[in-house]
Amino acid sequence: MLHSQLKNTASRRDDSRHWPVALPRMPARNTLLDLLMLMGADDTTGAAEVPVTMRRVNLGEALFHQGSRADAIYFVLAGTFKTLHSSDDGYEQVLDFPGRTDVLGLEALCSGVHTMAAVALEESSVYVLAIHDVPALSRRLPAFDETIRQALCRALADRIEHVSSMAAVAAEVRLARFLVRLSARMANAGHSARRFRLRMVRRDIASHLGLSHETVSRSFGVLAKLGLLEVELREVCLLDGDGLKAFARSTRRSGEDAGTARPHARLAAAA
Amino acid sequence: MLHSQLKNTASRRDDSRHWPVALPRMPARNTLLDLLMLMGADDTTGAAEVPVTMRRVNLGEALFHQGSRADAIYFVLAGTFKTLHSSDDGYEQVLDFPGRTDVLGLEALCSGVHTMAAVALEESSVYVLAIHDVPALSRRLPAFDETIRQALCRALADRIEHVSSMAAVAAEVRLARFLVRLSARMANAGHSARRFRLRMVRRDIASHLGLSHETVSRSFGVLAKLGLLEVELREVCLLDGDGLKAFARSTRRSGEDAGTARPHARLAAAA
DNA sequence: CGTGATCTTGAAGGGGGTCAACTGGAGTGG
DNA sequence: CCACTCCAGTTGACCCCCTTCAAGATCACG
């Protein structure tokens, strides 16, 4: 009965229109002005004279590899990436799925070596900025300095949120939190916050959340059975955004948090 | 038979001498020069004229609270803190245990609001720097700008390491990794890397690692039984540093990592 | 249309959470 | 000084959620 919402517009890959949103359509030469506008900086004086190169990255292509020398940072203009950290034992931990307005390669600003890899999950494009130029530009353009600092802080805040989600939280709740974050990010990138296409495979989500891919699959099923969303492979439609947010707020160790969304209480009710 | 190493010097709280290590003993007025020297900056010209206030924090006292307005960042001169993030459901996630040369409050540099709290786990002291002054100082003193950026990058790298440790890693391995990091940090702060006193309770470690405090307790027992360390409440002595590092490198999902330290193989052998 | 990924679903087993009891040290006040 | 309380830490027992192993179903792509 609920199926129709997805079937219609899904899977006929409409990768057509998520391109420059607030920018002139693909200028021949890019400058720092474009970059600062993308990042939402307020004071952009003097930025128009600084040229900035743009790079396109194909699906599956690596923007940079772990262990490689870092000579640039990257501002995502469009598309989606995954960043992953491989331990020496070979285990791959997916850290994040950066998209528009996210900055990649910041973790190497000081060390000069990338401690993670970034791989494009779809056709994407980034502004490339040489690390060599960062200190000088920071001094000349306060707005740029502010942008970099903001990006670092946001990256830090994201990781903190990530850590909090991984400990002491049931599988379905982790997935719910992930979807809430993703939904907000999609909206920010100019897409629909309700219905969107996952760019990553289940295994990537699983690694990101610290679960097995089977459990992710099952958790999708649980959230669907609760009426919070619809899934069909990569296509997701959030039927009850507020309900999902409420569900995402619950903890495993919650014991008695009066009233609203206790996860397992709701699970029992749905069965 | 191994007991003696701990019993002797333990628990007669020698909190006396872990105070200024490379600094003149407690100057009446502190300047940015002291701060930059603490952080290991190379070029300190012009820093001596900028006054910096110092603040002492007692055991159990909060340096700042979550949700409070952030008007300063803090450079730890001596002591130990814990940083924790409380979700709205009341669950407290311990993020880290910062010590000497760590910087606190960075996550609020942009937002202006602390997204975590910092509590002293012993008598500690920090340099206080008003956020208001950061942009101007960054512009005037490149070394300071570099210091801030380095601190942000390091914080980011730490959290990445943290995330990687929380997913897909057995309890004893998480604890081993934690102890390896802690040992390095102790050495960095001028203490012994082999024998040290834990400033935090088991529950804090548990939260930090995403485990229950009972499991942390048991994991200590396992590592002790393996002959890697000795524990007696807060007092820890690493008997086999290299062995611990090797153990810390193993993963749960490791399957076949030829030869060295597979955790459960070693556990079976020890039983 | 066939081959290999991706995804789903089922069944079984174990790691670690939870509950509970006990010990020991620290602080308090009689 | 000792009884009392409180909290940190340890240990045992039980059980559940999630991982693992396995098989099928569906999709992507040459």
C-alpha cells in the first residue's frame, strides 16, 4: 500500500541535476571567490584575484590515498565521497561520507601525510587548494582563515557526534541517527530531505556504524516495519521524519526515560 | 611473584612532582611566549609582550560545561582532564583524557558554544586564551596560527583513531590500545611510560571505549593474566610494552593475520 | 543472457551487557 | 577508635543482541 512512493521515480537514475546551486554555471576559470562563496564566507574582498583549480573525480576514483604525501586540501563542490582509514591489520573503517561544502584532507594540514583515503561514490568535483598556500592566504584573507578554522571545527564536531553514536547505542538507533544526519546533509546540498538515493553500499554503512552489513540490512527492515521509512536497495524515503528523529534519540542503556521512544518497546509493539 | 613491583611505590600518593617540566617555576606573570614554548613552537618573536592568564583547576572541578558560552580556549600546562559529551537522553560519552600540551575548547572555536564539558581529574593548571583574541593573534604571529592549526589537526586525528578503535575491535584490544596511547602520553608529559597512576575511574574508561565498566575490569584481568601488565586499582605497570603494542594491533575480524598476536589464540594459550 | 557483485533472510553461537553479590578503601560522625 | 556509609572495583551467572556462516534473490554490467 505504501509502495508506490518509491517505485515511480526511483532507480531511473536522475543524476542529472545536482550541480552548481548558487554558482554561475561552470566558469572557465575559478577563483578563491567561488570557493569562499561555496563555503558561505561573508567578506570576500581580494579573493577574486587568487586562482583556484577545480578537479573532477569519477565514481570509484580516489581523490587521495592513505599514506600519500598531502599537498592540497579539497572543497567538495558537488558529489559524494567516502573517507576511510585502514589499520595495518587490513581492517577498513569508513569515517564519513562527505558531500557539498565539506572539506577533505584537513587531517593532513599539519602532518603533511594523509591518514585516510577519500574515494568518490559518484561523479564529483572539488576545488583544489595547495597546502603550501594556506598560511599565506590565511594571513591575507581573514575570511579564508575563518573558513578553514570553521571547517576544522565542524570536522571535529562531526567526529565527536560519530563517537557518541557508536558507543552504547543499538543497531537500529545507529542507523536512524545516520539517516537523520544524511537527510540534513542532502537538504543542505539542495536535494530532498525526504527521498534520496544512497550513494554507498551496505558494507560501507556498516563499517561507518561499527556493525556487520547483515545487521544494517536487518535494521533497515526494522525501521521500515515501524513505518518510519521505505527502502528499496539504494532508494530511501523517510515517511516520518519526526518519528525517525525521536527514535534516533533513544539509547540502549536508557532504562526508564519516561514516555517517548524507547526503542525496544516500540519494536515489540510493531511485531 | 611479580607483585612486588607495584606494592612498594604504589598508593602512597606521590602527587608531589609532576609539575612544570621545561618551565621556570611558576612565574608571576605569564605571556604568550610561555604558551608557545609549552606547545613547542619554533618562532616566538613578539610573543613575550602578550600577557596570558593562568588558571588552576581542582580535582572534580569543571573547566567549562557543555552548553555554556565559549569565550576561551585552554592549553593544559599540567594535570589531567576528562572531556565528555552528554546526549539529551542523559548518556555521558567520555571523549578523551587530555593532559599536558593538549588544547581544550577547540570544538567551540567556531560555534561559540561548548559541545562538551571538561572536568579535572587531578589538581591541574591551564593557560587561558580569549577566543576573541585568536584571529588577531593568528594574523600577527604566524607561529601561533600554526600552533592552533596543529592542535586542531591533532584533535581531529585523535578522534579518527578513537573511532577506528571502537568499531570491530574486541574489548581487551580496545583496552590495550588505550593503555598504549596513555603510556605515550605519560612519557610525553615527563612521567614514566612503564608505571603510572590512572587518574580516571573504570567507568570513565568504559565510556571512553564503548564498554561496560565490568568488562573493563575483566579486560584488565585478561591482560594481566597474559603477563602484559600488572594492575592494582589505579596503579598500572606495563611489564611488556612491545607485547602490549603487538596485542593492540589485532582485530576481531582478523581471520588470518599470519603469525603474531591473534588475540583469542593468545587468550586460549593463557588459559 | 550469464557472471559477479549487492542485498536480504535464516539459523546458530558467542561476546559482552546486565544484574547481583562481595571486597576493600575513604570519609564521616559517634 | 570503631561502626557506619558510600563508592570503586572485582567476580560470577544469565541471557540477549549482534556477528558469523550459509543460501537465495535481485541487480549491474559486459
